[in-house]
Amino acid sequence: MATILIVEDEPKMLRLLELNLAEEGYTILAVPDAEAGLKLLQKERVNLVLTDLKLPGMNGLEFLQAAKRTNAALPVVVMTAYGTVETAVEAMKAGASDYVLKPFSLEEIKLVVRKELDVHQLREENRTLREALGQRYEFKNIVARSSRMQEVLATVERVAPTNATVLLGGESGVGKDLIARAIHQHSRRTSGPFVKINCTAIPENLLESELFGYEKGAFTGAVASKPGKFELADKGTIFLDEIGDVPPAIQVKLLRVLQEREFERLGGTRTLKVDVRLVAATNRDLRAALEDGTFREDLYYRLNVVPISLPPLREHKADIPYLVDHFVQRLARESGKPISGVTPAAMKILMDFHWPGNVRELENIIERAVALSTGTIIDVGDIYLDTGPASPVAGAAPEGGRGSTTGAGSLVGPNSAAQPGAFPPEGMTLEQFEDEIIREALGRAGGNKSQAARLLGLSRNALRYRLSKMGVSDEPEG
């Protein structure tokens, strides 16, 4: 079993922690000050440190920093009183794995210790991740053959059996929902419920009652009590999508659920206890939100126990042929069409595209191709891509084609922006490339913005928006 070092200057608390954690089977090293703790760290193999922040001599924060210099991977859990939460956040920034607020229950401290030891074991295993990538990781409904996605699945396989909170990051459409379900299905909670809630799909004034439920009479129209998502997810997993858009008032309640696993319904007085595993996802940069003050620091550190970043599709294009084959087979079967695959030319177009909408956009493109195809194999003319600003010659379909213009006026064919020859020159970003195309269209239209919009296949309002982003005034045309 693991060895735990406890640093606590109150003798009764030190003895209480020592006895109760020893009953769990851990080897306990107990000391009353930080100096004695550092000496033990240099002599003994310790798996976790549990320390008070208020200590005689060297304080807990200084001890944490010294312990991290001794072993950067060592998990350290700090104990602090309610009045010093800011200090606890400082400790998290300095490398603490978690914190508990005094007074706490012994069950809470045991839960935190078990979770941190699980996460520590996970991180130790991840040190050998590169060597282990010779093994293929496979999950139902997830297509991932590239090395980037294999790394993601390897982390999922290691974190799923634990109770650690997981924070999924990545652009919209990369598959965070599928990864969250895979974590649940391969966890010890797989027989429990998987409850998903999209935090942006629910109005702010209803989000609290959706998450935590409400009592009869809590507001006008509350004719009966209703359990919230956290109650429904008891003994299972709750997946909070777009967690970065949760309003500050709800963030406070989420923090309490993560810390104490308890809450009250809206309009209620009874405290409810739940046993849930939280998986959260965001397409926002939460660190930037911290700087903006729109996201709480203490909640961020509670969520960011095991971060998993999902790469955009353009960064693992090796998966595109396998994804296309998966979607074609499934969609052809569902639609009853005898479609067996795509031509090499069609696949080249798909491989060359930059996929701003990621895997979700690829699935939609294949679904449209399957629906419109009249043959047994998808060809170039069946692929309709939203390429953004098209080239000025995009008004006509390629000779012999089957009509390649999308509803947005984009073209997939020899003159399409999706072709390699029309890609941004080296050193130029896509945004700069689009700006150049717009300037070219304005030049060809002699400055007439309505004509330029028609050349680009854009609406007049869409062109006006792009011009404002470029800093070009949109003066009324004479």
C-alpha cells in the first residue's frame, strides 16, 4: 500500500488522521512541522503528502514548494480553514494536487487521498505511454488510428477506472461527447447512469434548477418537486458540456458539489448527498477566462485534475480515410443505398480540406454525399464543401461535373479553394488569405461591394461583416 506523510501541528488532529488512514491500509509517517517532513522526504519513499498550510516555522506553502523541488511528481494535498481559501488557491498554483477545507469529515479526507493516489498512479503509468503506443487502443464508435488520437485513447484507458475528475478540451466537433461516454463505459460506474447536460443550451435562469432540481413552490409554475441532473446521475457520471459558459453564480454551487458532494434543491432546505463522477468539456481557453475574471480559479483547479486535450481534425488527417469508411458504411446501411466507398479523387479533396468543423463537419459532408449520390461509389461531384470565400471564377461548375456549387456559393472542383493550388502560401494564415481574396474581388468589381459579394458567393451582409473585421470602411455605394 502507499506511504503517506502527514504534516500537522495540532497533536489531536495529527493522531486522528494517522489512525484513520492507517485503518485504510496505508503506511503513515506523521510529523508536527515542515522541517521534520522534509527530512523524511529525503530518506523515505513517500507516495502522497497531506499537510496543513498553517505550520510553526516554515509554513505549509513553503513546505509545498520545497517538497516539489525534492519530487515534482509527488501529490500534495493541503488542509486549510474556510477563511484562507485564497491561500489554498495559491497552493494549487504552486503545485498542490488538491485541498480540503477545515472542518472536514474523515470520509472526505479518505476520498480525496484515494482519488489523488489513483491520479498519481495514472501519471506514473503515462510516463511509459510512448513505449505502450505500439498497442492499439480501441473504443466502440471511436475511430482513432493516428498517433495523436492513440495518445488520447491511452489516457482514457488509464483514467477511466479511477474516480478522478476529467476536463476535456478542444474545438467544437472534435468528439468530446464520445470521449466522455468512453470514460463512463470503461469506469467502475458503467452500470450507473450517464447524464449529459449542455450548459449553453439552457437559459441562465433555468440552469440552476436543471442541475440541482427544485422543490414544489420554489417559483411560479413549480407545481411539483423535480430532481436535478446531479441527483439523476447518482452512482454514475455527469457530463457537463461547455463548462466554460457557466455563469458565476452556478460556478459557486458546482464548486461545493465537487468539494463536498452535497447541495440543496432550488427553494429547498434539505441537504442532498450524491456520489457522482464529473467529466467536463470546453472549447474555450479557461486560463484566459481566469484572467478575464469570468471563471473561478478554485473551480478550475478542481476540474483540471486530469486534462485531456483533443486535437482538431486538421492535426490528425491520417484518421480521415478510416473515418470516411466508418461513416460511409454506417450511413449507407441506414439509408439502404449500395454505396461501398469513395473514389481516390474524392478522398484527395477530403484530405486536402482544412476542416474547421472537425469530425462533425466530415460526418455531415459524408451524410450529404450518401444522400445525393446516384452511384455505388462517392465521386468528386458528390462532395459539397463549405470552403468559405470562393475564388472569383467559382460561378461555373467544372466541365462534365454534376453541379458542385454549395448553397454558400462555394465550389469543389479544379478552381476550388479546397484544392492544394489554392491553399494559403507558406507563412500566410487562412485569415490573411481570405482577406487577400476579398481585396482581389473588390479590385475585379471596381470597388462595387455588391458585385464583389456576388463574385465571392457571399451575401452583402456577410461581406460587410468581413470588411469590418479587416478595418475597411463600408461606405454607401454611389
